[in-house]
Amino acid sequence: MNDAMIGDRAVVLGGSMAGLLAARVLADAYAQVVVVERDELPDTAGQRRGVPQGHHIHSLMARGQQVFEELFPGFAADLVAGGAPMLDQLAEARLYFGGHRFAQAASGIAVVSVSRPCIEGYVRERVRALPGVAFDDHRDVLGLAASRDGGRVTGARVSRRVDGSGDVTLDADLVVDATGRGSRLPRWLEALGYPRPAEDRVATDITYATGVVRLRAGALGAQRAVIVPPGGGCTRGGALAAIEGGRHILTLVGMLGEVPPTDADAFVEYTRSLPIPDIHDAVRDAELLDPPVAMRFPASIRHRYERLPRFPAGLLAVGDVLCSFNPVYGQGMSVAALEARTLREHLASEPDPRKVLRGMAKIVDPPWDIAAGADLAFPAVPGPRPLRVRMANTYVPLVQAAAARDPEVGAAFLRVAGMLDDPTALMRPALVRRVAAAGLRRITSRRGSPGSPRRPPSSRSAGPSRPAGSR
């Protein structure tokens, strides 16, 4: 082990994005990094059973992309060279929030638009090429190995899934749990004599249905994407975005029990019930390249490990183990990247798990507040609504309405959504003045228009609560 290393071996439990990103930074500090994964890991891009969200649309936020670029120099250029489109989020995407279409203009917020298997395959290849990194797939994680007093985790107990061989203990100076929403870490901690963490939960009962399509030429004009999240009282949404290979990915969303269908004809027909016609107009005569696939997401869950009074040395957690976000907001991969960056900042010596977990909690706080607050704007979503949530859910619709007239407001909104700016940036005096001015122009325009005002897009009929073909 050379002087730059702080330990002989780190073991990462889980080979998905959060695990891969953790392995990337650990490779600079440990002589060996072993990534343990239940699935068989493909050598190239491909869907995996352990990543059910992999079929669906993914968004790499602008700040997340910056961190990916830090960890994997040439990241965006490589993906673009492989056929992934790069798009300006305001100039090349039709964005509908709260029933308002954002005014389009160059924003300088450029992100790569790519499928989950493509980005995960790229990152896995880059991590696999690092000195000292090894992948151990087809392994079930049975639990943790620890010192007799439970004060330090000393490894992980695993078994081979394929040949049925006996249990093996992988000794480690550090174990990182990246096993996702299904993590058994609360039980493992309890077995070692530690309390379970408190849990925050926001139940939205979301179902995704996704298919990959090939659009007719010119179906979107010069645009690369259409984004229509649930909101403005409508519990249906959808997103259509260009991805690698000249294809588009279409994800339909149902919230609070709405279930988008997976029957091919009903899947396309569901787009007719969205608050705006753009997606339906683009895909009604598209070629569906594979059968639609569904995924249910009952609730956003945040485990408060950073609040535990005690936590064993030699153990950390990342990604969905800490916080599993409503996927509508596209925050997961970017938060995982920022968590990996935070972990790297603590690797000058053996990391203190409580300090690292507190640092990661600070990363999670803003996107959690954004996502949970937006979900709580729906009256049917259970949960407390403190004053700051009620204020945000009063002000943000005004920002979205202003963005329909003022692209500078739209760009400011996207900088916050993309984690480039803190949410408090929306309250800067100059922006508040622009929001107020747009509101006055809107009121004046309505007063000066003859007849009744037209209904906003969000008031368009959402159709029957369960369309034909729903599962």
C-alpha cells in the first residue's frame, strides 16, 4: 500500500450508480475496492433486473453532470460521441410546469440526454478500468461482519448465487452500503446493538410506464424534449426526450393511484389525456420499438442515519439507502454524484462515518425539500405542511407563471431545479421583481382581453381515472 492510501480494502455493496460513484472515489484511497453485486453485470450497456427504474426516463441534472465530469474527465464528450444528444434545457425543450409553457431562450444550461443503461454502462466501464477495482457479481449480501463489541464493521458476509457455494466474509477497512431502496441496513444496525434511524416518508403512489419510440421526421421540430410533470391539479404527466441511437424515450406518469397502461395502443392513447397535446401529437404515429414497461413507486423515503447518536466505524451508506426521491424530479443520479464528492472530501484519513453522514445530509436537504414540498402541493398527499412548505407552494406557481413570459425567470427556476443554485436563489430581490412584473402584465393582459379568458392547459380534461388497458 502506498503512502496515498488510507486502507487496504473497501467493499461496496451494490453496483448501481451510487455504488459505482462511491467506488470511483474510494479507488483513490484504498489499495483494493471490491464492488459486490447481486446481478450479473454486463460488459456493455444493458438493462438489469436489479435496476427496475433503468427502463424509464432519467435526467442528469446540470450540477450532477458537472460532478460526473470531475470524476470522469471527458464524460459528456464521450457520450455525445457515442450518439447521445446534448440539449439546452430551456432552448431545446418544451417545459410545462403548473399549466404554463416556459418561454424558450438560450440558457447555457446544457445537459446530455441519455438512457440509464447507456450512462451506467459507461460509468461501469470507467470504474472497471481503475487500478485496484474488482467486481464480484452474482453475490447475495447476507450481512455485516463486525468486531465483538459491535463498534466497528470489519467486512461483509456474502454468498455465491450461481454455484450455491458457502458463505464468504470479505474483510474490509470500510464497507459502503449502496444496495438501494431495499437496503437491510436498519436491521443490520439493530443486530449490532444500534437503534434504527428515523424515517421521513411522503406517499405519492406513482406509477411509471415507459417505451422507446422512433418518431417521424420533424415530429418535434427543432426541439429535443417535452416535459409535462404532474401539477396544477393534474395527476397525470409525461416526458418525451431524445436519447442515443436516434431514438426517443417516452415515460408516462400517474400519481395518487393513476396507472398508465402498458398495452401498446392504450399506452399511446394515454398521451391524449395529458394537460397539453404536444406529446400525443409527436407520438401518435411513432414506431414503438419495445413493449412498454411499468414501475410503481409508492413513496419517497429518507432515512435519517445522520441523526443516530451512535454509528459503527468502518461503515457508510450512499444513494437510495439514505434517500429515495420521487423519480419525477430526476434527482437521484445527481445526488449520488454529490454524495460521492462529499465522501472524497473525507478520505484524507479514515472517514468518520458520523461526519460523512452529516455531510451527505446537507447534500440531500435541498433536493428533498424541493421534491417533498412539490408533492405536498397535492392536497391528497398526506404529511405535515409547515409554513415554509405552504409559502413555497404559494410562490413557486407564481415563478412558473412568470417563466411563461420571462425566460430569465425560467432559467433561474432551472438553475435551482438542476442544483446549480440553492432554492433561496428564487427569492433574490431582482428575481422577485421580475416575477411580480410578469404577474402584473398577466393581469393587465387578461383585463384587456375581450370575452372570457381561455382556460390554462392544466385545466384540460384528464380523462377517465383508469383508461382502457390500465393494469
